Amino acid sequence: MINAAFSMLLQLCLAALAFAAPLADETVTTTGTTMQYGTGGGILGFIILILDIIVFIEVLKSNRTPMEKVIWCLVVFLFPIVGMIIYFLFSNRAAHNSGGAYEPLP
């Protein structure tokens, strides 16, 4: 189960990296900078995507109430950079990650 989830996560990350930078138009001269093709923003966007996925996993594995989990996920989803920073600074991660995990139903 975990191996399949990791494989799917890896495929999503590779797909995000592949679509992060648009293809260059061959009719455009190459006198401009490389930033116009999205390489700088694509790599930065990919790093932010990975960090946001880490936040989502951490929130969903915590022992917060379902409403708190939804709110944190929405904040990080709607504001990826600011939401991630707010989560890491103000979420009291140590108190909520102790003992929090998915428990099987009886």
C-alpha cells in the first residue's frame, strides 16, 4: 500500500516537473534570458509543490479534529507559500503529531 502510494506520488511529482516549464517557441530568437521560458519558476514551483505535499501528509496524519485538518489543508491549498509558512510557524506541530496516526476500524 505504501509502496503504491509512494509510486503514485513520485509520478505526480515528475508530471508536475514536466509541465512546469512551457516549451519554447522555435520562431522566437534566443537572445533573451532563460527565465522567459519558465525554468526558474518551474523549479521553484516544483520545490513549493513538494513542501506543500509534505504539509498535507503531516496534517492528515496528525491527531487534530477533522475540521482543523480541513482548515489547514484549505489554507495551504489556497495560499501555497504563505499557508506553508504559517503552518510551520504557528500550528503547534509537536503537540498534534504525538500519537496521531490512522487507526484501523474494529
